[in-house]
Amino acid sequence: MTRLAAALVLVAALALPAAALADDTTPPAPPAAPPTSLVVALGLDDAALQAGVLRGREVILARGFEVELAKLLARRLGGRVGRFVELRPAVRLLAGPSGGGGWQLAVAGIERPRAPRAAAGFSAPYLTTDAAVVLRRQLPRARGLADLRGRVLCAIRGSDAARAIATVVRPLTTPVLATRVDRLHELLRTGACDAALVPAIEAGRFVRGHGRELGPVAGRVENGDGFVVAVAGGTSPDVAAVDRALARLRSDGTLGRLARSWLGIDPARLRVLR
């Protein structure tokens, strides 16, 4: 090849678009790596779900079902919990990560809001908010809602369980509404009501320590969606990744074991009364 021909080849190569030269040599951009350290917000509302010691808004010591769930969830997402912060009611999910303390996930007994919020997305439920049915002693086991409608039912006044009685069960007899949990125990023990409806997540604690004074937990009455993980908008991980991680924790039995350990019962295993 003459010097002139070689020069022409070089000029032609230099004139090619950069993309054409890189087609076979430039690797595709790698996917965004999951965060290795997550900031998780807690509500600190229920000792069995989560309890902690605060320094300002930092949670320096935490324990409970949702605390352990957050740690397991972070591992399934490829990272760990770097720190816990308190999700104060005043900023609860309203301002997103900047106004909410810089959190990426909030695991704080949150129910999916009816109106969507731009500041956060919401996962599939990880814990049911249905009402459990605890029978008095020697009462035949309820097979469905029809068996409850002719019974005297009781619940805490103003609770979601009381709402489930009114809107889902619709009993023929006016329910007995109490103001304290110990009063519900008394109503069942004395036969003043045939069945008490309590939050499913509290059913294990409700029957614990009462031995033969109470009957079995007969099942649950569907009363809502459930507790969900709030995912701050514009952060990693996203809702789809959280849903996949929760699905794995559910399918391998981890969620159930965690619930039995901290709540005394796995609400998801309770039969739905229809």
C-alpha cells in the first residue's frame, strides 16, 4: 500500500462515528448497584412490633418484629440497615426522605393510604390488619360469618375490630363494646359475649397466659389490606425490589417464623371466615 492510500484509509477511519467504532468493544452500562447501607424509619408504636431507645431522632437500640423484618429485608436487597430513625407522626410520609429524616424505607405499622402520595411508594402487605376471632370456652368452632351473626360479639370501642363487627359480620345482636383489654377477657370468661374480635396481630398476646379461661382463635375476619413498607420516592431500592424481597421472605417461611416469635401467632395462617 502506498503512503497516499494508507493516509486515505486513516482519514476514512477517523471520519467514522464514534458509535460505529465502539459497537463491538464498549460494554453496556452496568445496572445501578443496590445500596449497601439503608436508612430505615420506625414508628416505635408497639412493643411487639418495634420498641427502641432514642437519641434525638436516631434509634440507637431497637427490637421487635418490624425491626427484625427490616434487617432481613435489607439483606435480601443486597445490603444492610445502616441506621434506624424515628418516623415522627408530624412528618409521617408527608415530606418524603428530606422531611422524613433521610430514610429510604419505613417499616412502621403503615397501612396503604387510600390516596396515593407522591413522596413515597408502598409495597405489598407484609402483615395482615384483619380482626381475629377468639371464642369463649366450649363454644362450637365457627365455620364462617353465618355462625358469628347469631352470637353476642365484643370488641374494644372505636377499634378496627369493632368496625369489622359492624360492617363485615353484621350480627343480629348488638355487640358489647369495652374500653379495656382486661374487660374483653372478663366478658369472654363470664360468657357475657360469645366471641371477641381483636386485631389479628394481637391475638397471640390476647390469649397468652389465660390457659383454659378462653376458647381457641377461630379464624379472622377480613378488615383491610395490611401493613406495608413505605419506599421513599427517588431512592434505591424501588417498590418492585422490595416486593420481590418480601415475596421470598414469605415463600420460604421466614415471615411466618418471625411473626410466631414476636407475636405468638402467625396471622396469615388464620383461616379467613367468609
